[in-house]
Amino acid sequence: MAKGIFVTATDTEIGKTFISGAIAAALKGRGKNTGVVKPVASGGVATADGKLLSEDATFLMLAAGIAEERRQEVNPVCLAPALTPAVAAVESGVAIDVDQLITACRTMITKSDLTLVEGVGGITAPIWQDYLVADMILELQLPAIIVTRPNLGTINHTVLTVQYARQRGIKLGGIIINHWDAEHASVLERSNLAYIERLTALPVLGKFPSVPSIGSEPADMARLAELAEKHLAIDQLISLMEGEAQL
């Protein structure tokens, strides 16, 4: 059985890369050989020599302690336009080889103790033509966690995402609320959380605060790991990744 999880979200810009990095940093801090994969990324930044780099992939590599020379293993496809991958690829004159992406994920899973695969956008985001993020989750046979937000509208987005995933047969491990402000959470945020738990019947595996800045130094990654240990259910996430949790 593949040892890992797929990290998806209710929408883009929810912070699933940050949450994925936080989990990876915590796993690395516990001595796990941690794999991370961002199979396809858009909005790549060009270097001086014209190479496209995904900042999301860079962050995940730093968190997991993966060297730069392994970037292609982490992020096989990086596209310049900040569009959904299927559209970004067409705009770039690139055909995405889905089999290549699946192979990259499986190779990382084989090489690592535990692996996080991070999707793009929401669960129905098109990766290539009619191949969606949901299709990749099913093909990899990984349990998924859904990153969502605490503010207005999140009940609808979260419940619909969960229902769609279940209709597709995706195994869901739980939900993580990002940008949670425990000190100032109003009745809006608290009631949103309660309804998400009630309507999805999924465990909330963490309520992660907004973090002003995380740098690229080892001390920054150690701080990220500490935040993950404090605000995320890392033991439960490990059980989920190892296939021990009941879904």
C-alpha cells in the first residue's frame, strides 16, 4: 500500500502548499524520510538562465529537506502562465503527459517513508484536457485531506468538495482549516467549523494560524515543524499516511 496522502483544497489560494510544507517539516523533524511531489505547477518564475521554477515546489523541498538536484522528481512539469494547468499547457504549447506525472508520484512514494502529493487549485481543477485532480487522486489510490478556510462561504465550498469526492469514490481522511485565528474567532468562524464537522462527518485534523513569514533557513523550517506539531494532528496524519486510520 502506498504510504502517503494527497493534499487538495476547496479552491486556489487556500494555502495547501503551506499546509503541505508544514506537515512535511513535522515529518522530517520526526526523522521520517519525507517525500513531496507537486506533479504540475503553473505560475512558474523564470530564472536568469530562462529555467522555470515553481515557488511551491521550492517551499516543499525546503520543508522536506530535498536537495535542488532532485527538483525534477518533485515537480516534473512547471508552466509559466498562472492558469489552471490544462489551460496553461495549451497556452505554452505543451502537452502534459499524465502517465509521467503518475510515475513521478509513485517513484517518490517508493523512495520515501511517507509522501505528500499536492494538487493544484481545487479537486476538480483540470490537469490536462478532461483529466482532473480527482482523477489523479483515484489513480494514485491515496487518501486525501481537504484544506479549507474559516470565513464566509466556506461551509458551501467544503461540503460540496467533500460530496464530490465521495461521489467519485475518493477516500477522505479529514479537513484542515487554514488561517484560523483562535484568539479572535467570532461566531461566524466557530459556527462554520461546527457545521463543517456536522455536515461532512469528517475529523478536523488541524486549525492552522496565519503565519506572517517563513524564510528558507533551517531555523525557519524548524519553526514551521513546531507550528505543525502544535496546530495539526500529526499523529493522526501519520496513521492516515501509513494506512492505519479508519476511513
